[in-house]
Amino acid sequence: MNRETKFVHGAFDADPETGAILPPIHQVATYVLPELGKNKGFDYSRAVNPTRQYLERHLALAEGGAHAVAFASGMAAADAATKLLESGDHMVCSDDVYGGVSRLFNQILVKYGLTFTYVNTSDPDAVAAAVRPETKMLWVETPTNPLLKVTDLSAMAEIAAHHKLTFLVDSTFATPVFLRPLELGADIVLHSTTKYLSGHNQLIGGALVMNDDAIAEQMRFMQKSIGAVPSPLDCWMTMLGIKTLHVRMQRHAENAQRVAEFLEEHEKVASVSYPGLSSHPQHEIAAAQMLGFSGMVSFALRGGLDAAEHVMNNLKLFRLAESLGAVESMVTHPATMTHAAVPKMEREARGFSDGLIRLSVGIESADDLIADLKQAISGA
């Protein structure tokens, strides 16, 4: 089947008992055993739940992987992936990584003997130079949050294979519609299912997808042992979101392209970052490895932070909110919201200022979104 058909149908055919076209929500904590030492594949929902199983199979199909493991949040999934490491191990990570991930690494995991080096993964030479004898994992986010840098995943896969590193790709921004990291050599794909996969601002969730049986077994052990699992209802709603993912992503990308082109031509805009623009430094790489450029746009105004505050406070359709990837358009100030945990000096070293604005372009009318931006920027 084509990927679009897999998005719609997933791994569920019809309920064998009732013929229901959607899987049941197994809102249950425990299961009755037929006799001591035997079960029907289920004993306790922290370990396994039928609705979660359907979601995991659906995610694996969508991403083109053999296994998927679902978690209660994207950060829970990220934390579980780091459990592949041991004290003394080192990780090379994209420098422009989500603020919650850098907070996990820099404020929590360093206490357990892990070390991290942040590099611009758009530069393969910089990545290769950062690898040490104790390096065990390469963590890449592409496009990155919030600068939308793009990394050549095939080049990263070569480096990871040469040094025998576990290669993880956070593909939350791209989704399985526009990027297929496993096909480009990744060992693990990370998604915050809160974002585009569910798509409606209705839940929190995360997932890891992989082909390797041993990694899948370890992640399921972490899922069971740590217990950061999504509820059956959240799993069910995520499956509903995935069914329309390919349709929504096309509209997100079309709208984002138009918004980015409008911003790039505006006299008050100092810079725009969107992989679909020919001016983007990694546009050719993005065009080669992605099937579309998704719905995230970042830009800065010539008036700096004051101008940015005016715009964010005066937008009408773009909702000032922390998240992204939903049908509604949202605007975020990374320096004080998504990346507030990242020190100012470190943010500036990454290349984004306090005046940077991040847009999650929704599926409304592009004309209305551009008119909203135009009126907000006009008074800045």
C-alpha cells in the first residue's frame, strides 16, 4: 500500500465481535487471568494495552518501521531513548535542539554521568570532529526547533555507521508524510505525537519507531518499567489524527510556503527561515530528502524584540501558544516560551535572538493568515 493508505487504515481492520470500523477504547487497568500463570496476552495496562497496541502498529506502518513504542509525552519518549546509554557515555547532538531536550540533557542526565556535545549537524565535518571514543549516540533534529536548520541524514548515517553510534532523528516537524529517516539510515525516529500526528491540540504524547528488534525490546522494557504510558483514550485520539495526517500536512506546507514568501518580501522583516525558500541555507538538501517542507516558519523583524512583542500581541488568527502542529495557527516566542530553559548566551550562540518569532502555520485560509500578519507587522 502507499503511505497515504496506511495513514488512513493503520493496522486495524474491523472489530471481530461488533464490526466497529474503529478500534475499541480499552479503558482498563487490569485483566482477569484464565488460570494461574496464563493470560490472553494482557495482564496490566502499564505493560500492554490493546488500544495502545493498535496505535503502535499504526505508527510503525506510518513511519515504515518494524516497531513503535508509545509514551505519555514526547519528552518521555526522548528520555526513554537515552536509557540506551550508560554512565560515562557521550552523545553528539544538534545544537539547535528543542529546549526541553537540552534541559533534560544539561540539567538532569549530566548528573548520571552522561556528557553531551552540541554541534551544527548541518555540517557533517563538525559532527565527525565531535565524535569521541566514548561517543555512543548521534541525536539529530531536522528541521530544528526553532531555526529550522536541515541536516543531511544520509551523511549522518554514514558517520554513525562508521563509529558504531545509535542514530536517532527527531522528525516531529517533518512527520512521516515529508521525511522517512529510517529509509535514510536512522536507527530510531522520535515523534512528539502531541504535534502534527494528533494535530488538534487535544492530547500529549510521544513515540519511538525503529526497525531493530533489540532496540525495540529495550524500549518496551523502559516503557513498562518507567510507566510513562499514554492513556487508551489518548492513543485512540492519536489514531484519529494519523488518519488525516497526509491531507493536513499538504495544507500546512502550502500555507507555510505562502506565509514565508510574504514575510521574505516584507520591508520590516530582517530574516526568514523556511526550508521551502530557495534562500534557506539547506534548501537543496531539504528538497532532496524531504517530500515537502511542513508548516513551521521562523522570522525576525528589523525592530528587534520590541517589534516582535508588538506583532505577537496583535495577531488575531495566530494564537499565542506554547505548542505547534495543530490545525489552528499559533505563534510562539522561543526565548521566553519553548526555549526559556536555554541560557541567553547559549541561545545567541545557536543563532537566534530574543526577537525571533516562530509560527506554526495552520490549515486556515492562507489569505486570512497573511492579512493577519500584515496588520500586526504594520504597527511594529
